[in-house]
Amino acid sequence: MSNPISPLTPTQETHQKESAAHESYPHRVIEEVDVLGNVMTGGRQDETISSRAARAAVAGKWWGKALSSALNVFQKNHGAKAQAADLARAEEIEKVEHSDGILPE
């Protein structure tokens, strides 16, 4: 099985991050359920299953390739786009946590 993940260009990454910043409330709730499922199956906090599967696909793991290929049916290159969205959310939280002066910048 070939690798179903294609790296994003800087322009594509920026576009995906901007899209993530404007997601609807229902979409954000669904993503958090996705994150919960990821954590419950041994994944990292604040990461979606899609991002984890994309990384596994790049590492050559069969389950990552299979899940990423399945997700690509619904959205082309879904895993890479999910990673960009995860990164955008992490960067936004970092800004919020530093905005009140409790943590050093």
C-alpha cells in the first residue's frame, strides 16, 4: 500500500490553519470527541486520530496507511490537513496561555 499522505506546501498549511480558526461550534465539538477517542486509544493529548494516523502512515504502519486512505475518500490528503489544524489550535492555546502574564513568553 502506497503512502496516502502528501506534505502540505507552506501556502496549503496557512490555508488549513486559517480554516481551523473559523470552525463552527458543532465541528469543534466533533473534533474534541475525536481527540478523546485518540487519547483513549493511547494517543497524545490534544491530537486528533487523523493526525496520529497520518504520522503512522508516514512511518510505514499499515493501520495508519489504511485509516488515512479511508479518510482520503471524504477529504483529499485529510491527515496532513488535520495535522495543520491541530497545530493551529495548539498555537492559539499557546497565545491564550501567555496573554495574561502568568507564564513567561
